[in-house]
Amino acid sequence: MTEPTPKRPRRAAPHPDNPSVMVDMYGAHVAVPGSLRRPGVAQQRVYDPGRTVEHPGSEVHFPPLANGLDYLLSVVEHLEAGTERVSARDLKYAVLHLAAGAEVLLKARLQLEHWVLVFKDPSKARRSELESGSLSSCTPSEAVQRLQDIAQVAITPKNATALDKLAKHRNALTHYGLTGPSANARAVESQAAEVLDFLISFLDEELFPRLSDDERDGFQTDMERIRGGLRQIKAFVKKRLQRLQGELADLADRTTECPACGNWTFVAGEVARDATQVVICRFCGMEHLSSTAARAYSSEVLGRNPFTADVPTFEWCPQCGDRCLVSGARTAATGSTPVDFCFRCAAVIPDLPPYEACRLCSGVWRRYDPKQPACDDCLHVDYETL
């Protein structure tokens, strides 16, 4: 005679051996409401029995690779891909944990090259400090540079810029709070997709091949969840961009890449509620005055440092007289062809004079008046008369 199948509870019920865990109708472990709540995640969140670190009372043991993957898991959980409204708290921890995960994984690869390379000053490296975690380690940008120069790891300029931008947002959040472009759910989600995409390739190419088969198998559950989360985030970003295609079709000549979210949805010549002329990203909603838009685009998209750039980061426009012109900008209409674009005029400015060095300050400038002896900043010219 066949024994009857045990009847499972229709709703989650306490685990017979652990009161901090409940079991749902499928036998999966879920959190007891109020005990192990996660921000932005339903109280009855299903635990993965294969992840020991999720079990109540589990030991705190996070070696570098496991630690980095756990941070990435937290990112996809906090962003709740497919949800239009992400909470401020979820946004905060998505930024912090993505930056932390990236830093941990980069340094894990650096340590595989040689353990002294993770120290701020390798000449003062002490093994005891590494093992105790008391070391002063290199910055994320230094880690990227050392991986490129010493370990010969291929990191594209675009990925390096994305990692550097993420580190800056993490620092700003840590010290001043989540404000400015980083305080935007859509921008963070788009940035997260870019960085997660790079980190997954980094794991597959630089870290997992150096593990044994058993070690790789132990991370499969984490990687499946991270890949799945990334697919959802990418799909949601793609869906939003598709919705915008129609309204952006006729704006290509004044649309550039957004400094915050990286999408080609940054439209100049928009009008704010107070009738001010602004530049607005139709994807993430970031809004800038024309002058600050030019500055943000030049530094974040073109990567220009005002103190070291060969050309001005932004300059005076001879057409409108505002300091909103960026040389070498790219619009959706011009594609890869660099142009002189004014974020105030919302137009390409043609036939500008070539750059030359100012004889007073040695700065680079354009001579609009053949009789003008030095650059505009040195002579304090009234630009509206140009």
C-alpha cells in the first residue's frame, strides 16, 4: 500500500527545527516576518537552501571572491528590476554595494598576480596586515591601473570610466549623502547594468579560470542569480529606451549622451517649469542649466580634466555668448563625428576658428577677432558683442 504524501501547508509555517525560518508550500525556506527583513524585498522572500550565508545563524565567512559576489547579489536585489519606483534606501545600498563589489573583485584579481599589489605602497607591504585586514589598500582607480599595467588585464577606457564614476558616487554618498546625478533610480540602474556586465565578463575571464572545478561549481548559484538580475535590469532599460524612440526621433540634432545614465537621451533646448532653458535627460530625468550641462558632459562623457585637457573643457559660444560650447561633442544625428555643440543654442556651431595658444596665459583659445592680442579670459571681452 502506498503511503500518503505528507500534506504541505498552504501558507508558510514554522520550520520544525528552527523557529527563525519558515517553510512554504513548496518546501522552500522563507523569512519569518519581522526577523530577517530585507529592504525592498517581500517579507516572505524565498531563501536559496544552497547558500549557507543566507541561513539564520550561519557563520560570517566571506573570502574575497565570495564577498564580491555577495555584494553583486545585493545590488540586483535592491534595484528590484522591473519596478518603476525604487526606494531611497534601496538606491543607497545599490550604489554602495556595487562599488564595494567592484573594488573587492578587482583587488581579488590583483592579489592573484601578487599579494603586495593590493597595498597602497607595495614597498611597505606586510603579510600580517593582509591576513588581519588592517592594511592600507590601493584605491579602485589604482587597482584598475595596476591590473592594466602589471597583470595585462584588458579594461577598456569606457569600463574604466564607469568604474571611476561609480567610485566617485560611492564616496559622495558615504560622506555627503545621496545627492545630485547619483540620486536617480533610473541612472543608477543604467550604470549598474554597465558595471555588472563588465564584472561578469571579468569574473569569467580573469577569476573563474584560476579556480578548481569544485570552487567554480560552488559559485554557480550566485552567478545564475546575478546573471538573471542583470538580464532583468537590461530588459527594463531597453524597454524604457524603446518607449522614448518616438519622441526622440525628431530631436537627434540636439540629443547627446547623458552624463548620468549614459544613454543617448540628453536633450538640449528644453524648457523648465520656470521657463528657464535647460538640458534634460528624457531617460533618467536629470536636469541641468546649459552651462552646467556643458561642464558635466565634458567631464563625465568626454573625460576632460579642466587642468590637463588639451582643449578647453567648455568655452564661450560666439552665437549666444554663453559659456556652453563643447568642442568634440557627439550628437545622435552626427554619430561618431565630433562637432562643436552649444548646450544653450542646442545646435552645432559651424566654421569656428582653430585653437591657438594665448601669449599671456598659454591657455588654448579661438581668435574670433584677428586684432585681438590675447584670449578672452585675459582681456575680459564682452562676449555678447562677438
